[in-house]
Amino acid sequence: MEAIARFLRDMLDGFRYLHTLARTVKISPRHMTTFTQHAAYNASAFSVIAALLLVSIGFYTPNATVGVGTAVLSTILALAFVGFVGYFVNIIEPADGVFVDDGDLPAPVLGLANKWATYFALNFFTMLVVFIGVNGLTSMVTDNRRSAVGYLMDADITYHWAALVVVGICALLATAIVFACCRTARKIHDGLTTTLTIFILTNAVCGTLFYFLHFSAFV
């Protein structure tokens, strides 16, 4: 019980330090430095993402009505993403050499999971901001549509294809922004092949998750 209470305190405290969490991001995430409160701060980040996602669904998904069930499901899925990333990454990359920055943490495997969760949280958050910006521009240049997907549907493109086009563009822009910032800050520490693989993986994971949470339930 004490451990749960401490985690919740760290999670609440994490809302004040999300900028610090973003500064730890490196490419690849194996080079990041983790810390004792990393999991709690990740939970804070994904809570913010879940709230922003609900706002985005309400405003920018054609014909969507966000009820209590949708809100709860989206929040749970966004928070569960931390666990999903952790298990998936540790299956692919269980090498001992990636834990050099974990210090004296008792569970270095969790350290690697937290690094990748932070990395994907930053990319997913950036994608949400880009998506909202794209829809904002759409509402400025069109009279009747505030949604970029709705605008494409007016051009006789089917709902799912319109959503896939918009999500694909936003994922590519968001990943490019994150990579450009990391390159400027000299936070890309891997070779071209590894960096390109991570770039493609980031687009695939963030784009697929965004499409599923934002559009697939609303036909």
C-alpha cells in the first residue's frame, strides 16, 4: 500500500516535471538515462495524452460522440501503452549492454521499458499537437469543415481512407519534428541504419495507435 501511495505521489508530482522528462529523450532510447520515479512520470505523461486525445476525438472526428465508455476506454488504452511498449521492447532487445545508464536500479528491464515509453509518449504527444494544428488550419481555410478528415470526405474520399491519409501525414510530420530537434540537440547517438529503422517504427506504432484510438471506432 505504501508503494502504491508513493507511486501516486510521484505521478502527481510528475505533472510539474514533464519538460524534464522530455529532455531525457535520446535516439535510440537505450541511450537515455532513467531514474527512480521514471514509471510514475511516464504515467503522468500518458494521462495528459489521454486527456488531450479525448478533446481531439470530440472536436476532430466526424460523426463521433464521446461518451463515458469511450472516455474510459481511451484513457485505459493510453495508459496501458506503457506496459505494451515495455514488454514488446524487452522481447526484441534483452541485451545486457543497454542498461549502462540505469545505475543501481533494482530492475534494469523496467528501466529500458520506461525509456521507450518516454520516447513514444513524446512522439505521440507531438503527433497530437500536429494533428490539432492541421485541423486548425483546415478550419481556417474552409467554411463548413473543422476536420481535415471531413474535408477529404467532401472530396468523395471514404472515411477510413481519409483518416489514414491524415494520420499518415501527421505521424510523418511529428516524427520528423522530434528527430530534427534531437539532431539539433545532438541526441542522435546511433548510426543511419538504426536511426532510420527507429524512424519507420515510430511512424508505424504512433500512426496505428492514433488511428485505432481516434478513428476506427467511429464509422
